[in-house]
Amino acid sequence: MIKTFMQSEDGMGAVEIILIIIVLISIVAIFRNQITSLVNAIWKNINRDAKDIYN
């Protein structure tokens, strides 16, 4: 029974998903300023283009 439990890989999916989430959160934390600047620049362009369309 212990041998079967040790060879079982049912929990590997959950561990992998948790590790991926941790890596993604770390990347966002490291590049937070760059991501914020990029999003702000995109929104400014969208707003500027929207004003051009409606004027």
C-alpha cells in the first residue's frame, strides 16, 4: 500500500499548477513598473484614438 502511494502521481498536477502560479506572480512583482507603464501607454493611445474617431 505504501509502495503504491509513493508511485502515485495524482498530486503532481496540483503541485505543477501551484508552481506556475508562483512563477507568474513573481514575474509580475519583478516587472510591475514596466507592466504599469505599458498598460498606461496603451490606454492613452486608445483614448486618443477614440477622441479622434468621435471628433
